[in-house]
Amino acid sequence: MYKLFPLHCFFILLQALASAQNSDTLAFPAAWAGHWHGTLDIYNTREKTASVPMWVEIQKIDTSTSGRYTFGLVYGSREQDWRPYELAPVAPEKGVWRVDEKNGIVLDSYLCGPKFLCWFTVQGNRVLCTYELRGGEMLFEVYSGKEAAVSTTGNTKQGDEVIPEVQTFPFSFFQRAVLKKQ
């Protein structure tokens, strides 16, 4: 009986954590709404190459009964580079959303713990975009590199252990902005 008690407590803890994550998931994107502003720093593999002002604008669409939000991005200025995207729920209870770029491109995106993630390929490049709320700030990061593997290792056996094939991919650039709510 004593050994079952800790296991039972473990399952209660797992349920509590799952409920907490579900409540966080339901708070997205409402808890993220607002106008976020900061500076986007752009790096190649060796150094910072540029810095530009950046905004993320997340607002509930007033006419929406389906939970859609604006998800606008601005780089530099609204006149230079305004991206009026839209965020639409797919299965919000599972953290699944879509970012509609309003030009034929729709990106499946995922709320995974505290991060909102979008991973895609375009023109031979892999791109991972991440958004994360931390305190009163939003951390935005983009990782990108060629889609072609630069090395393949593994695919062997060591004793009884089968070692899987592993491919590594290059990075070309990294971008980061720490945005504050306006």
C-alpha cells in the first residue's frame, strides 16, 4: 500500500500539470494580445549584421466568433514592411493554430508549453520562428539554414545497440527581438 501512494500522487500531479497547461493554452492568444515593440537583431554565422525596429500586433478580430486574431508583424516601419497576418484556431485545446499570411500561404503553428512555434521550409531553407512571453516581454526568434544536410552519421551497430542515422543541417542566420508591450 505504501508503494502505491507515491505513484497515485504522481498521477494527480500529472493531471494538475495537464490542467494548468490547458488553462495556459486557453489563455492564448488573449493573454498575448497587444502591441509589442522592440529591436530585431539579425546575425549571420559570425556577427550581428543589422538591427531594425519591430512590432508584433495581436488583437481579437471584433467580428470573429471563431476566436480569430490579427497577428501583424512590422519590420522597420509600417510603410516599409507591414505583414497583416491572421491567427486562426484549428484545435486550440491541443495548441494547434494557423497563421494565414493572406497571400495563399497558411502556416500551421503550435503552442508548446510557453512557446508559440512555426516550423516550415521555403526556397530550400528550413525556418523555425518562436514567440515566448516572459514576464512583461515577448521574445521573438528565428533560426534558418539550408534544407540540405551537411553531414550524415550513425546508421551503424555497436554491440547490440542499433545506432540510427542522424543528419545535421547548417545555420545561415539567427534573429532575435525582445519586445515590450506598449
